[in-house]
Amino acid sequence: MERQVLHINVAHFQASLEEIRRPELRGEPFAIASPSGRRSVLLDVSNKAFSEGIDRGDSLKKSSALKRLRILHPDFNYYLRAEKDIYSLLLPQAPAVETVSRGHFFLDVTGTSKIFGSPIDHAVRIKRIISEKIGITPIVALASNRLVSKIATRVVKPVGFISVLNGDEQDFLAHQDVTLLPGIGEKLTATMKMLGIRELMDLATLSDDNIYSAFGRKGFKLRDCAKGIDFTAVCSNSAEGKNFFAVKILDSDSNDLEELSSHLYYMAEDTGFELRKNSFLAKKIILRIYYTDGIENSGRSDLLVHSAVDRDIYDTVYSILIRIFTRRVRIRKMILEVSHLMPGDRQMDLFVPEGSVKNLSIQKSIDSIRMKFGRDAIQSGFSFSGGRK
């Protein structure tokens, strides 16, 4: 059976949302940035600002060249709510729906034609649903895999619909700019330019010796991507369409690992409590960190088994922090998300590792106290000691 994967891409996601609640911004050049001085970077820009040479990731200092550019403070809670609203609309439209970030969604509609009709008609219908219910018009691409569908939305950006038929992937990609390939940064772009690689066909036709000489082992993966080869599955974020979040905006920006880990444990307690209160167990942990200068980084990892134990969540999210906290710049905000949920109900203890049963029993007692007297009526020492034993 031929795979059919949809990529939904809301261009300039945060800026588009701001235009919904502030219609006077439509058609105006504006950007979203944290108020952290001249080193701050733009988190998103309007389509008008983009057309005038301003892009996400530019510094505030650089953007000041456009005198008419208006700077808005970000409202992350608003953006997260909108992302969840779109996700909820998409859930009934495919067996597997995955939200990535910044208004990007993947749907695997393979084998659903008897339910939804032809994939092309279904894609157009989904685009209309989002436009009518949310008020923004996404880019939609249909292809045989995630990679090609994602590149396709970049080709028709900022609005449009495109379908790449199975078997036509290499013809479609051949003359596309190599920078449309996901993950191609400035350094890699400079290397490719020096080697005369400008189109994806140039990369796809390199010999084994040449690809290895230019890019090392990762070159083979790059070449496969240039050919449109991708077997990555679309993974639903949660069986019930529910995710739980904990958001921490630091009182004072910090790059102190002990302080950050202390905040993380507090956040792990909050998400663990919500899971237990709603009788869910989580499998996937996602951490997003926002630096003082506006740069965002994120990582994700799976728990060994589905769990609602605070310490399991903390151990996993701490390992993510160590992996993604690669800059010396201070952190202003962290978002912890738990997803890929399964009902725990009365059988919750059956899914918890034997060594965690005692911890879960204690946590249920703590939960009872907190529900009666408030969140801070009782706290773990881990939240004061940076998660250290």
C-alpha cells in the first residue's frame, strides 16, 4: 500500500495568530521578540516583514533598519493553546496525527480513502476546516513521506496546496534549492556552495567517494534525503489527544545548572500530579528552553515505560536539558510537555516499574494533601536541591 502523508504548515505561525486577535496588524510589518535588549532575536515575523527582508532569527539591532517594524512581546500560552486547538481539529482526520512545533503537523492518511475519500480531496477539506475554525490558512502538502511533504510546503510557501505523486519524488526534488532540505544550516550551506552544490539533484547524484569526502558519514543520509528517501513514521502525540504542560518563566534569567534542575523538578512534580489526577501515564517527554536572546532549543526522549512518577519524569527531562543546553547564554523560560498518554485508571500500578511502586504510593498520599491544602502545602526536597539525592 502506498504511503500518503500530509504536512500542515502554518507559515509565520505566531505572527499569524497575533493577526487573528489584532486584525489591525494584517498587512503590516511586525515581529515578535522578547524584551531583552539589543542582543535579542526575532522569534517570528509577519509575512509583510518577511517580504521586506526581515526574518525569524534576525537580531533586533538588524531589524531596526526597517523603521516601520513594530515589535510585539510573545504570548507563549496563547500560541500553545492555538497549537492544541489545531491538533484537536486534526485528530479525527487521520489515524496518526503528530504536532512538531511552530504550527507544523503531520498526518498519515494511508489507507483511509474509504473513510475520507481521495487523499487530495481530504487534504483540501482539512485546509478549509483549519481556515474556517481557526482563522488562518495553512500550507498543505501531500506526498509519500514526511520529508518530501515538508519540502513541498516550503516550495509553495506562504500559502498553497501541492501534491507530489508516489514515484515522482526525485523529479519534483531535482531542481529545488538545496537549502529547502530540513537541517541545512549556514555552515553546511556554505560548504555546498563552495562545492558547487546548488540544487538537490547535485547532491543526489554524488558518488559514494565524493559524498564521504565532502560530508563524512552524514553525507550518505544527506544524499538519501536529496533523493526523497524517508521512512520516518508519523507518531501520534497522544492516544487521547491530550498533552500536559508545565511552564516556568524564571524570575531572573539563569544558566546555573543546579538552579535550572531545581525548577525542572518542580515542573516534573506539576506534570506528574496532573497525570495522576487525570489517571494517565505518559511515554514521551519534551523540553523547550528559551534563551535570554530569544533563541529556542528543544529536545525529546521516551520514558522506559509509561509512567506518572515524578522522579521518572525528572530523570528523563534532566537528561534532555544536559543534551540541549549547549550555549553559555542564560535561560529565561522552560516548557515541559508530557505526551503519548495511555489511561492508567485503577490498573496504574501494573504499568509502573517495581522499584517505583513505593514512590507512586507516597506520591498519591502527597497528592491528597495538595488537593486539600494547596500545591505548596508539601514539597519534595529535590525541588530545593536541584534534583540531587
